[in-house]
Amino acid sequence: MKTKAGKIIAAISAALTLFSAAASASVLADYSVYVNAEGEMVELEKGSTYAIGAAGTGLIDEGELYVLTSDGLEKLGGSGTGSWQPSHQDEFEGGGGLLYDDGTVEISSDKVFVGLKYYYSPARDTALDAANLENSVGRGYEFGYFDEDREFVSEGYTDETRITMRVISGTGIGVYITGTNELLFEVRRTDSQNMLAIRPVCEQTDAVTWFSGHKYYGDFAYAVLGGGKITVTNVVDMEKYVMGVCSREMSVSWPLEALKAQAVAARTYAAQNIKNSIYYRTCGFDVTGDTYSQAYSGCDAVGERIERAIEETENEYLTWDEGLCDAQYFSSDGGGTEDNKNVYGNSAHPYLAGVIDPYESAVDSINNYSEWSYTMTSSDLGKRVGLPDVDWVDAKYSDTGNVIQLTLTSSSGREAVISRSYCRTTLGLPSIRYSVEQTRSGDFVFTGSGWGHNVGMSQFGAYAMAEYYDKTYKDILGFYYTGVGLSYGRMY
């Protein structure tokens, strides 16, 4: 249950269901007679009727009541069209959804540098002793570098289709025919801004290159960084990159509108990282191909539906205050997303506001994390937070029902307090949406739902909205990102 400005949003429990799907039309009336789960009639009276929600009970008074129907959350006395939006969005003109979908926004590049094998720190070092490429559909490779505008500049060519890159002279890289010591090309010194660039040549179609068991569009860049090994970067056009992300972050079988929402979020996330140049200056990539950024392994699983999703959202970006959004997303919210400030401590992104999610539960049957439970002993839990044991756990919940702070107390009275994302990561739990109970033996049982950080768009929620509620990708984006717009990118 959530209250704000006299408004009650009730998550009606199965034990006292005020409305069945068949009676959803009853939502149109104000405080009239409604049908409960047993088929009886219930008269809702102002000032004396309570609704049951996840956080307790709420009095139905002069405020407004929202209920769950087959069309989504509906307002008593409303239109009955599933038009509910979270109370976080009340302050925005239009009451939720996309504020506009015809804007423009500056983007700094339409090429993405994706770190496939990279050096970020000693703890995140996946660089290689040697790296192979195979151009099985083309006629060889061009060698060169990328200029300050990220354009490929050619300095050499080979018609060999299988090549291997190795370290030479400490920070240099040599290109060899695979399986031989025959040197084809070399760069004597490399760093994050001076990388060896390799472009597969293919005149008939987009070049497709094999690397590490996966197929990739675009060019490749190599440097010797950190631990003295070779980093591998895929340099690919934005739309081709988004295809690869969608094929990993979702499945080609998912609803088209969910894939389109994913495409816009992935494109925006990449463009925002390119513009900020957070990693590029020191690591040679804009984003990584793993879950530290967005999952990406080339074009292996790109199918017709994903191609259509990218085509129908081409060059579209999520924007806020005339700039690119930080379009966070994750797998499953379990019933509610969370404010960015309560997870990452950053209140600078008001569009990353938590919302109660009435849609995601429609796909619980295909979501492996719709329910989960973990049991920890007192000593195991204590080790995770630096205590000898844990005798008591007190959880603080947000307005949308997520854990945002835990106070753990040992048998000797010592306390450990963890907050924000650490309520998930420190304890090794799938999400921050859970309850805590202590058993008679002293163990602690964490029972919850969802998978991920709970900030931004739920991917399973997007699936449900598209498949079971006939929502468009614009509806999905407008629901999970508060007060944003949809804009076309323009180069500057």
C-alpha cells in the first residue's frame, strides 16, 4: 500500500479480493457496491472501509482508491481504460506517459566501441595473450587506425581471411597469418586512444566476422593495456549494436513492443555513455559486452522480429530536460521498481522514480524469479556484514515496497547498517524486494521476488505490458521512466 497526498493505491490480496476480472466494469462507479472473491456484495463507505495492501491497511476516506482489474490498476470513478499512472508522475504535465515523442537530442557518435575483452582494473581484466579473427564471407582485412572523429583510416591490406594479433615490443601489436609467424602488419605502440584498427572487407553485404565463437558486424580495435595483454573492441554502427543487445537482453520470441522498448533503452544507454566518455579515454571502449554495461555478443541470435524492432525505433532516444536519459533497466521488479536515490544514492535523475508495477505478475509462469527464498544462518549472515552473528534484522521499506535499509544486530548488541543496493549485493540476494523472518532455530529466511537492481524498466514487465495488456513500446517507456520524452538523435 502506498499513500501520497490522500491517495491510496491498494495491492489487493488474494484473501480479500474486492474485484474479480469479471467485475472490472464496476470500477466506473464512485464508492458503490462491488463484488468480492466469494461473490458477495460489498458496500464501500467513506470513512469506514479499509483496503488491504502489502504494507498494511488504509482507510478509504475522501481520497482516491485504485484497484487491480483485468485492465490494470483503475481509479474508482475513473474511465476504466487502464489509464493509471504512479503518483510519482502526478507532478508532471499530462499525468504520466511520454511527455512528447517528436523531439530531437544531440548525440556525439553513431558508432559504439564495445569492450569484448578489456582491461578496466586488475579485478576486471579479460584481456588476451592473442586474439584471432576469421572473415569467412569476405576477402580479407584492411589495417589502420581510428581518427578523432572515430572514422577508420586505412594504412594496409591483406587478402588473408584468418589472422592473429599478438603483443610485440611491450605495448605494440603484430598481425600474423593464423597458425604461422608470418607478420602482415604491425603497430609499435598502442594505448586506449591509439589502437590498431582492423576492418573486414566484404563488398556484397555487411561484413560478418568470427571472434571467440561469435559473429560480429563492424570493425575491431586492439591495444595493450594494464596487464600487458591485448584488449579487443568491436566498433559497430549504433543500430547494429542495438540489434546485438536486444538478442541478448531479451529473446527473439518476445513481443515486438517489448523488443522496441528494449531497443530504445539500449540505444539511449549506449549514446549516454558515448557522450560522457567515461571509459573511452582510459579503457578504449564506451560500453562493455557483459552485464557491467549491456549484454552483447554480436549478431548471433538476431532474428526478423528484432530487426523489425530496431527498424521501427531507428534513431529514437529517451530524453529528459533536452538531454539523454540514463536508461537503466533490469530483469524483474517483483511488483515495484525503485527510486534511483534509494538504490544508487543519486537523486539527479528524477525520471528514475519507483513505481508500483501491476503488470509484471501476468508473466510469473515464465519468470524464474517471480518467487524466491534464501535461508542464512546467524553466523553466515554475520560474516556478510562484519558481525560475529546476527540476532535481529530490522528492514526499512520504500513507498513501493522495496528494502532500502537493513539494521542487523548481533547477540552482543553490535549493529551493522547497510543501505541502497547493498541490501541486495552484500547479502547475495536476487533483488531488494523481500521480507525477512527468523525461524525458531535462529536462521533467517529471505523471501522475495524479482531479479536485478530495480531501477528503470523491468524487462519482464515490458513483456507483460506488450503481451497481455496490448501496450505499445511508448506506453512501456512512459510507465517505467517518469516524465520522459522520445526524441530523434542528431549529430553535433
